Amino acid sequence: MEKWFEKQSRLVQVLLLLIPGVNWVVEILVRWSHALNRGSLVKYLIAILVTVFGIVFGWIDLVWCLLFKHLIFCD
């Protein structure tokens, strides 16, 4: 899911992160995919935090994605 998200245009990424319910689902899928592929403790902690507070992270990631073309801590 992480690679799929990164392949999308910036407009699609922003739209996915702009819609509140959708951004939570996208955050969970991308973060857990990233954590399972990378396997570090920090990635797992972020994935757990996103599972609980996904909408807040979604808004932060929306701004981060606009600035840097990837999710925060997902480079």
C-alpha cells in the first residue's frame, strides 16, 4: 500500500488525505505497510499511534505531503 500511495500524483495524495474518514483508512494502511516492510520499533510505534489518532496524523501528513511529497517518517 505504501508503494501504491507514493506512485499516485500529488493531487490524488492530497485528496486522499483531505477527506477525514478516508485519510484515517489510508494512514492506517500506509503506516502498517511501511512498518511491516521496514520493521523498526519507531515505525511500529508510529503505526500504533496512527491507528488511534489517525485523523490528526492525516491532517499533519496532508501538509507534510504538500511540502515534501511523502508522509512524515515514511521516506
